[in-house]
Amino acid sequence: MYVRTLAFDRLVHAATYVHVNEPAQAATVAVEAIQLAGSLKSERYLRYIRDLKADLAAFKGDSEVKDFHDLVADKYPSLNS
């Protein structure tokens, strides 16, 4: 599979974890997706990250979610506005 497809798949999988109230697992899978994606910055990919970031906003106290938000802030500063 292409890296892009795997990254998309993992981000969708992460969103599923959020919707079943498992934010730590969602954040862990999302971090894996971001690390896998490397320099990928397509609009669709960034929209998935933005949406997941919004979905996880209520769980900022969770250490895995904090790690996700820190990684996004570092790698995609444009998504922090």
C-alpha cells in the first residue's frame, strides 16, 4: 500500500476510536499515522488532522492526546490557528 493511503486509513481509524470514547487510543493511532506520512501535506490529509484535532480537544488532559497535539503543533503549525 502507498504511505498516503496508509496514513489516511490510520487517521480514519483514529477518528473511530474518538467516537467510541477511546481518546488515548485515537491519539496513539493518529501519531503513528503522522509519523508514517512523513512530508505528506495534501489538503485532504491536513483536513483529517484538523478534524481529529478538534475531536480530541475535549481530552487535552490525556497524555497521549497531549502528545498528539504537541506533534501537530510542531509538524503543522498552520493548523494551530
